[in-house]
Amino acid sequence: MDFDLLVHEAWPAYEQRVHDGWVLRYAGGVTKRANSVLPLGRPADLDGSIGAAERFYRERGQRCVFSLGPGAAPELDEELEKRGYELVDPTVIMAGGGAPGSEPAGSPVRIEDRPWKGWLETWWAVDGRYGSGLADAERICTGVPAWYGAYEEDGVALAVGRAVPQGDTLGIYCMATLPEARRRGLARTVLRGLVRHAGTNSAYLVTTAPNRAAQALYRGEGFEIAGRYHYRVR
């Protein structure tokens, strides 16, 4: 699977510009994934392409960020390091067969075609690292068709997730559980509910490399590391 493109398409920046095969992405500064260069292949002019990327983000008041995954030219990482770009947020891509076990009795997962207020509030409470950027985050989420799942109690979404159908596979994003509801298996319940709803035999997700707890949970659901990427920021 081409994970570079799958992740790019599942988390779409609302402003994109193609330069010499690279995709320059901007979405209000919310998440590096949607506000970074996706460097697919080798440009004809590496120095010129880096300069064009730096101007693109400088004009928008953002730091220049490169997402370096399997499709990036190997020499680009070395060149960016020489230019003082810091390596941040090493991330693993995990893929699996999408065949979850049974959900606990009495724990249905609510699934909708669009995020509702409670879903957004829970996700942002856990992953809202971007201050007032919720509107931009919602715009990114809804940029492609997706399903939004939540485990609710008394009308409160305690755990949420987002699933993006992409051909023969399913992208899992926005997995988040409120701190007071953790260690109850609710993330597992949401994950299983989304995969079952999609009816897929293949799924993937991304999580930060240091997050061993999340990786253990996903490994228990049949996911294994299938790729990696990281960012360079200056």
C-alpha cells in the first residue's frame, strides 16, 4: 500500500499546491500532517524546491515542515538536517486484517457520517493541541467521506474515532479517550465498531513511535508496524 498517499488523502489540507512533484499543504496550522510538504519523489531542482516550500509557509506565517515517509528521496532527509531542520514526531504506520473480536455486551458504538458536537468536543479535549483551531480541524476531517464513531454514556462521548474508506482499505484516525474513561477498553470497542461498520478486510492507522501503549492495543487487534515517517521542522 502507498501509505504516503493514503494518509495524505485521508487527512486533506484544504489548500494544496504542487511544485515539481511535491505537494505543499496548508490548513490553518492545525496538525503538521495537513501543514507540511509531502515530498513525493526527487524534484528536478532540490534546492529550488526547498526554497519554494520555505516561501510558501513563510507567506502563511508558518514554520516550514516536511513529512518524510516511504516516498521521500533518501537524500532529502540528510539535506534538511544540514540546513538545520529538526527531526520531530517519529510515527509508525500499523496495518492489519481488520477482523476485530466481539464487542462487550451492552456497549454499542454510535456511528454517523459527520462529526457531531459531542464527538468533536471529546476529540478536541484529548487532541486539541492547536488552541482555537477546532473549525480548521473539523474542515480537515470533513474534507473526505468518513464515519465517526463514539462510545457514549449519559449522552457524553467517552471515546471516539474516525474511519475513512479508501478503496480496499480503511484508514483509522482521531482515536481519543477522555482521561477519566481510560483503561476500560473503550478505544478497542470504538475501533472494532468502526471496522465492523466498514465491513473491510484491511485497515491501517498511525500513532507516534513513543506511544507503546497504543501500539500494544492495536497489535492486540491484529495490527503490525508496516511503515514509518517523521517530520523535519525549521
